[in-house]
Amino acid sequence: MKKYIYRLFIAVFATVAFTACTEDEGTEPGNDSNPVITIYQYKVSKPLNSDNDTRLRFAANSPTSEAYYLAEKTTDKNDRITSIGEEGYKDYVISHGTKINGISGESNVDVTLTDLFGEYTITSVAVGGGLKSSASVIFTGLDWSDKATGTYTFFKPSVTGIASRPTTLQVCTTDEKLYRFKDVFGTGYHMKINLLNLKGNDADGEYTFFRIPVTETSFTYSTYGTVSVRDIGYWQGNDAWVTENGYESGMYADYSCFVYIQYFVSAGSLGYGYDMFIPD
């Protein structure tokens, strides 16, 4: 009886061990069975434009012999998949996409894509051992529509080096609450503002509150380096400074704006007050 129980235990143990090894196959390092590509997405830094440029890292596992990527409008990809199916789309990426040089076996390659306007899906296909697999990420490039040209006046010319600059106020085509002053702090250095669902009134009429997130400029100050700006709420870490304590920024119906803003460097504040935008 003991011998029978012992033999039964060995048989059960062998079955469990075999099953466990089968489940782990393809997940343990060095024991992958299918080609796999993973896409990591990163925000770019200047001189690239984070509104429309993105950096991707394609990471492949050991069975991957080669890989391809294709960036196209999400609507176009969806229409194509409806027409040719998921497997057909993998073949489409291979035949119409870009081969990722440097991908072979366990490896990774960085690629930067620029000038993407609207929603794009970036799809990558890994190939190896007669098998294919795909992965994708979405990047939405911002596009802008002009609302008003005019003059932006800086309250701190001792920091900016200039008293005013022509600029264009634009609205994002995919977000009606997001505006920007194009190139107001130098070429490629825009200032974005986020309109709130909050109105105010003064002697000049009704205006809509807006916020100014931390924004890097092209200006430098003394030996302290790059100058940045933000509204007082971001500086104090408390929205009430903007919406309740009188440090608000606002946009009127004719797009003229008063901009209550702080200029600062890493060492500290350079002052705060009202910048102005007056449409032509």
C-alpha cells in the first residue's frame, strides 16, 4: 500500500511539474516562444516640439528576428482593419511600414516621430520563427486654429529683454478650452492657457478665467539659467489663489487678455504681475 501511494505521489508531482513548466514557457527570460514587441512612449524635449513630436522605444524579445512600425491616422487604421482584418493589418505594416534597424533578438531601438497632427496610432509588428505579433500606442498631435493676432506686452522687460512682441492667439482644434500664444516667448516657445468654466466681470466687461501651467521660455536671467512662467495658483500649489484670492487671468469676448503671471528661475521668483494681450 505504501509503495502504491509513493508511486501515485510521484505521478501527481510529475504532472504538476510538467504543467507548471508549460505555463511558464514564453514568460521566463530566455524561454520565450513567440516574437513580442513592446512600445514605450516618451515626451520629447526641445528643440523638438512636444505638441507634435514623440519618442518611442521598441523593445523586442529573443525570438524576434525583425520588426516594423507604421504610424497612421487612427481612423485610417480602423478602416483598414475593417477591410483586411487584424492579421491582414500585420502584413500591411510589414509591407508598408518602416523596418526597425537594430532589432534582432532581445534588443531595443529608439525612434523619434515628428509633425504628427491629430490622433495617430503607431503599430509595430514583431516577426520570428514564422510567427507575428503586434503592439500599438496612440499619440494625439495638437493642431491649432488662429483666433486673433495682436501684441503681447511683458510686465518684466528687465527679465525678457523686450517690452512686447507680436503673437497669434490660437485655439486647439480638439479642445475648445485650450489656447496658446504662439511663439510668444521665442520661436517654438508658446504659452498655453486653459480656460475654466468660470466667469468674472470688471469695468471692461465679462471675461473667462484661465490658468497658466508651468511653461519654459527662451529667456535666460543672469547666471541663473532658463526663465519659466506660471500662474500664482501653480506657484502656491493652491487653485484658490487664482479663483478666489484675486490673482486671476482672464479672456474677454474680443480675445483681449490680462495674464497674471510669475516669472521664475530655479533659484527663485523674479517677480509677478500683469502681462497683457491686445488684439490688432
